[in-house]
Amino acid sequence: MDINAYIESGILELYVAGKLPETENEEIYQRLKQHPELLQEVKAIESAVVKLTAAASPRAKGYASIKARLNAEDSKVVELQPRKTNWISYTGWAASILLAAGLVWTLNQNSDLEQELQTADIENQYLETQIEDARTDLAATKNLLDVIRDREIIAVPLGGQGEFATSYAKVYWNKADNTIYVDGEGLPSAPEGKVWQVWSLTLNPLTPTSLGTIDDFNTDDNKIFTIANTNESQAFGITLEPEGGSVSPTMEQLYTLGVVNTES
């Protein structure tokens, strides 16, 4: 028999507290005779219970004081022999210990449950955010499709230029609200320290007007950007410029260019 495991099981505390059936009491009694370690443990438990009972008794605190006063008067003090062990008191203390252990276990379970609920709540909030973002993206995509499919929209393809012949882009120009939609899917990511800059051009004489830079090009997923344009544009171009943009386009970095088709 594993003595340590038997002691840690708590059955000896129940034996001392008188909470076991008669058959189990007899079984433990036989084991106490066979294993001195178990008997020593039972004695330790009994001693602990007795100390707890004595500490909780109001009489325990006054006894020493009364005895001292009687001795001071040279009176003879007859000490009473300890009474037979009060198993009912032991049972109460053992029950209290078991109750305390049960409360600790319950509190731990409640703490774990609260943690699980908090985790589930965070996951639900994240999922709701993802769903809302998806709905927003879907609505934006539908709106964009409605815009570029409008018959009044002017579509301007921008072809690659010079050594950037593989690059391409497309501009959708809504003259009714002075807005262009730049589809930059055919452009590479801007190198560090550089940005894409969009230009409105008139051809005779050639006059470029900056429509601004696309600062979030690299991080944008769909690569479609909305830009205000109040110019009477005859062409559109996109160049690669230093961060912050340039006053005039760097022609050596002209990636795409497209002329507005005035025939309709």
C-alpha cells in the first residue's frame, strides 16, 4: 500500500471526525495496527483538532488566570483529568475544514469560468468587428461598381511608358461630381521614401497639374483610390516621386500615361 497516497487521500481526517461507516472504521483500525506511520498521522490529526478546539473555547483563556489567583491565596488546587475525547467537537472541526476546501475549489472554478467567459466575449467582439468590416467592404465595392458602370463615367486607360512598359493603370472620371477613381493594380509597390503622384494634363500647351499623392498605396488591398479633380483634363499620368510629392512631374519616372477620349 502507498502510505503517502493513503494519508493524502483525506480518509484519516474523516476517520478522526467519525464520518465513516462502521465497516470502514474497522478497516482503518486494522491498518493502524499494521502501519505505525498511519497511527502517527492519526495522532497528529487528533492533536491538531484538540488544539483548535481548545483555542476556540472561551474557558481556555480564563483557566490560567483563575489558577494563578487561587495559588496566590495559598489554596489547594485540584486539577481535573481531561475528559474523554469529544468526537462531536472533532466532527464539527473536520466538517469546517472540508467546507473550507469546498469553498476554495468552488471559487477557483468560478474564476476559471469567468476567464473563459471573458475570452469568449473578446472573440465574439472580434468576430463582430470582422463581420462589420466585411459588410463595409462589400458596400464600398458595390458602390464602386455602380460608379464605374455608370454610362456617364469616362474610362481612361493609362499605358506603361518607356522602360516601365509593363506597368498600367486606369482612371474612371466622373465629371458630374469632379471625382476620378484611379485603379493602380498594374503598378508595383512604391519603394521606401517614394510615393505615386497623379497628374492631370492639358496637351496644348503641355501643362501638368498635381492631383496629389497616393500615400497608402502599398497597404491598400484593392488599389483603387478616389481623388478630386476639378480640371478640364485632357490626359492623366502617374509618376514615382519622393515622399511629399513634387511640384512638377519627374518625366524619367513617368510610369503610365493615358489620353482622354473626347469622342463619344
